[in-house]
Amino acid sequence: NESLGLERKAARLRWLHHRWADRLKKYDNVRFMSNLSNEENWCGILVVNIEGTDLNKVQSYLFDKHRIFTVGITHAQFKGLRITPTMYTRATEVDMFADEMERIAQGKVPEVKG
């Protein structure tokens, strides 16, 4: 891990995040808790919320149906799913996550509605 270097690790994590976040940011009901256009403010963690959904139901759906692990965060000022890929997360895994999040954003997964 140390042989990769901090910059290469950061670049990989940002690439993985852009792979799914760029697909979701086109939806009006999707909110990111970070400014995606300023990569100095984020690297390995992004928090995302899909308005009109129940955070716990989304988290359960992703894990129970697809074995996608996320962490729900409920704070006085925001709520969302913490998404934290690793250096070893495959692009196909990120694509599967993005596919499901797009379905949720489009309202195609009724069991997660809030």
C-alpha cells in the first residue's frame, strides 16, 4: 500500500467516486454533502441522499438485495449514505451500486420510499 503513494491512492478513490457520482448528479432528487467540483474537499468518502426515500430502507435494500455495504448517517443538519470504496473496489462493483442508486432515484424501487 505504501508503495502506491498518497497521490495515486487519492486519484484511484476519486476515480471510483466519480464513476458513480457523475451518473447520479443529473437527478434533481439526489443531494451530495460535498462539492463534487472541488476535489480538494473530498477523497475517500462521499455522503449522498436521495430525497423522498427512507435512509434506513435504502441502506437495507442495498445490503439485503445486493450485498452493497453503506452506512446511514442522520445528523441534525443532514442525512445520507456514507459511501467509502476501497483501493480494491472493482469498477464493476461501483457500476452495480450506481445502477441501483439510479433505479432508486428514478422511483423504480418502491420499498425504499419515505
